[in-house]
Amino acid sequence: MAANEIPLWFKSQIAMLFAMYPSATLSSATIVAWWSVLGELGQSAVKRGVTVAAAASPMFIPSAMAVRDASGGGVPRHESKAITAWPEVLRLAKCSSSAHSDPIARETIRLMGGGERLGRMKQDELEVWGRKEFERIYIDVATRIERGGNHLLDTPNTNDGVKQITDGMTGRLTLAG
């Protein structure tokens, strides 16, 4: 679809959203991409999604999926769950913890190197690259579990500030730290 075929109300909503974030660049291609994610939602749902998502992400522009999720009109998917889990990940990163209430998020944090690694990341790096990495890995883990890999969640949480040392001969686990 070409940008000139997209309704004016939609272009206005997206333009207002991008105007709140000086570092964000809006182009015709961006509007077309956002339309592909949000186009099936109605005007009021898009407006609600933009308002809620912008309030939840004051420093960085929310993704189109975050706006969709915030609109209440999105179909529950792994992407939505990852986006919903992200604010708690940010809170946990401040104290280098990986004790997330969502077991898939806990596994995702572990696969990312644990709460300690997230806690060492700079805030802007965490908000942009950490969030993207989290969403990508979360979706992958959730998809694997959906296909029958429930054993992924049986892995003990080893990255919450406690180091585990395994004796190579006996396989005994010693907690240190």
C-alpha cells in the first residue's frame, strides 16, 4: 500500500507520536510499515494505543507492536507478551535480578546473560538493544515451548547474583557468593 492510500487520521496519529520523540524520524515508508501493523484497528483503538504506549515509554518511541498491544485490539501473541513483560525486566535490571514473575521472561533473562549483565548495561543501551534482544529471545523461547519444549523452564535460575560452581568429578553443585 502506498502512503497516499493511508487515511489522514492514521497519518496524524503517527505524526503526533513521532513529534513527541525528537530523535525519531518519520518517513512515508515508516507510515506504511506502521499501517501494516495497526491498519486493521479502528481510529479510536489506534489513538488509545498511541496514548498508552507513549505514556509507558517516555524516553524512547514505542514500537508499532507496543502501540498495538496498548490499544487493546491486538491478538495475544508472543510479541505482545514480551512487550508486556519488558517493564518488569527494566525494574529487575536496576537490582541485577532475574526473578521475573513470568517463567518465559526468567528463561529469556537467563539466556541473555542474567540479571547481572542487564544491570551492567547503560540505560539507553538497555532500552533500545536490550529490549530488542529480550523480545527476540522471548519470542523464540515461547515458540519452542509452544512446540513442546516445556523442559526449557525446568532450568534453575542461575543468574540472580548467586554463582554456581559444579565439581567436574562428582557433578555436585556448590553455591558461592
